[in-house]
Amino acid sequence: MAAKETVSVTVDHDLLDHAGQRVGTGSLSAYVNEALALKLQRERHRRALWNTKAADADPDHVARMMAHVESQ
């Protein structure tokens, strides 16, 4: 298991209230940790999709699009 660190964060009241209701007598830290892990997983997935699309892109088409953007 990864080492844990205590941190202080500011959270919107409605989000904190919702999270508190979801965990009940459970661990708010575990709930927040899981939420952060899921966010990181989504970001990595999006980055992988972006890299795949970039690798498949037609360089000539990209060059034409970039020239058009730069000319504006």
C-alpha cells in the first residue's frame, strides 16, 4: 500500500455535506482518496486517447490546419 500523507484542503460545503452523507460513519479520507484515484484514472485515459489520435493523425492535414489557425 502507498504511503499516506495528511493534508489540509478547502472543499465546497455542499460537496463536503454530500460526501459526509455518502460515507456515514465510514472514512471521509478513503472516500476522497478514491475520488482522487478515479479522477487520475480518467485523466490518464483521456491522455492515452489523445496520444492515440495524435499518432494516427495525417501530418499534412495537421500542417494545413495549423497554418490556417496561425493565419487568423
